[in-house]
Amino acid sequence: MLIVVALSILPASPVRASGSWAWPVNGAVIRAFDPPDSPYGPGHRGIDIAAPLGAPVRAPAAGVVTFAGNVGGRLFLTVDHGGGLLSTCSFLSSLLVHKGDVVMRGQPVALSGTGHPGDTTPNVHLGVRLNGVYVDPLDYLGSLSVVDLIRLASFAA
């Protein structure tokens, strides 16, 4: 039954950028997408979004978790959104879902980590692949309200 439910939320045809995905965390993009010239060439295959260490990371869109685990000592989470579209959140501190779980848009799936090795600002790396090719995640993400970025400091009189 779980497979039937999972298949019903995933489109069968290739998915183009819609700008309707939820941001996995609320924060500023601190490193932009820089596509490689070749599949194995240098580049930045996603965006880095600033987030406090341990912040909830949300599924950007509905899908099925295809990977949740360790890669090179760091935690990664990949969700298949159907139609050849995958998202991966990387450098996480904890996973809240497992391979095979069905997730909904905005559902907490992990906790944020420190970011790429050597990063000084904690962040979540979001990568998006369409039919195996990395694409700019910003094309899929909806608008992020300025209200989501404001953090009020306490004030003592």
C-alpha cells in the first residue's frame, strides 16, 4: 500500500522548474550554484543556505527518500520527487527519516549541520538533479519572505 501512495504523489514525466518548492531552511544563500563544465569537473553543484546548527531541515517538495546516510563521514539525504527530479540536502547533523519513507513538502526530514568541511558559517547544501544533471536549485525554490530572514535581538532597557 505504501508504494501505491508514494507513486500517486510523484509525477511520471520530467519536471521543469516551477519555483514552488519550500526552502529546506530559512536563511541567506551564502554560496551560489556553479555548474561544472563536465560531469567530473570542478564546480558547486547546489547552493549553500545559512542555518543555525541543529535547525530543522524540511523536504522542499513531496517525494520518496532514496538515500539517508553517511557519505565520507557526513550525513546526506536524497528525495526522489518523480519525473527524473531529485533533491539532496548535505552536511546534516541528524536524520529524521529513512530510505523508503514518503515525505511531504515542508515536513522536517533532518537537522542542519556545519556545512562543507572548512565552512565558517553553518549551512545546508541543497543540490537538485534533473535526469542526472545538476540544475540550479533557485529555479525550483519559491520566494523566501524577508520576514523569514529577520531575527530580533532582545533589548534590555
